[in-house]
Amino acid sequence: MVARWFWSFAFTQLVEVPIYLRALGGPDRVPSLAWPQRVGLAFLASALTHPYVWFVFFGVFYSRAYEDLAYRWPFLETHRYTVYFLLAETFAVVVEALLLRGCGLKRAFLWSLLANATSAGLGFFSRYLIGWPG
């Protein structure tokens, strides 16, 4: 599972870092950030949330407690991955947007939504086409 996480993390960074760099260097930019700081912040945004999405959210949604809850509400079992995906991605978008907004990026929520939607969409597409990443 760690190897799958690593390749998914690398894929996510490959997609999201350029989007965040565009945001941090474009009209919504944070003027006080030098190039190395922008690269670090772009990397940090999804580096903070990705492990939680993969390990914490996944652990909760595939735990005994979730099984017990799903027993009472069959909808949760039937749509387990959809609920997991929506909550995990919402978490990622909100946390990354808060980080970026805290650093002074204008329209941070829109940039975070764009970066996460792009990486999730391309991840689904690449998994469908070639089975990668993980």
C-alpha cells in the first residue's frame, strides 16, 4: 500500500505543483514570495493533505466502525467509495485553500479546487487507460 501511495503522491505532485505555481506567480500571486518559496509552498499544499486522504480517510472508511455504521445505513455501504472520495477530496480542497489563503493567495479556494479536480480527474483517467497510478 505504501508503494501505491508513493506513486499516487508523485502523480499528484506532478499535476498539482504546476497549477499552484501558476497561481502563486500569476495575477492572484503573493508578491513577497521568491521562486524557491513558491515551489516549496506549491509542494507543501498537497504534501500536507495527501497522506491523510490515503491513510486516515481510507482507514476510517474501511474500518470495523464504518462497517457497523453501514449496517444501520445501507446507503453508506453501497456508496462507500463515493462518500470516501467526496469527503476526502473536500478535506484536501479546504485544507489546501486555507494554507494558500493564509499565505496571501487570492482566490485560494478556486485554485485549490482546480488543482485537486485536475489531479483526481487525470488520476481516474490514467487508471482507466493504463492502470496507473495504483
